[in-house]
Amino acid sequence: MANKQPKALLLADWLESVWMQYAAEDDGQMMQSATELRRLYQVNQELIEALETITDYFEYHDQSGYDAQEKALAALRKATE
């Protein structure tokens, strides 16, 4: 069965596992990288939610075709591919 966890979180887990194996040789950068990947993943989720709200607003008010909506939709497609 394939893991459904997002790639950023899989990479963060991998970095932590590698860090645990080589902690004595590492200056903490792998653990910091894993923490940063998780933080950026969370920020990305919040941005996706905000973009969905914006696109829903335009759709509800039947204002399709506006530049802001098109940019929001393009960003959503890129963030969720």
C-alpha cells in the first residue's frame, strides 16, 4: 500500500531518521531542515486554504475571469499537483 503522506513530510521524516543515525557527526542541520520542511508544508496548506476561499468568493459572486482569480487558480493547481 502506497504511503499517502505528502512528499515534504516524507522528506522531513527521512531527514530525521538519517539525523538519528549520524547525530554525532551532524551539527543539527538535518534536524533543522526537517523542521523547516514541516513548517513550510503547514504554511503551504494555509495558503491553499486562503486561495480556495478567494476562488470560491469569485465563483459565488459569478465574477470569473478576473486576473486575481486566474492567478489564484493557477497557484492552486501548482500547489496541489
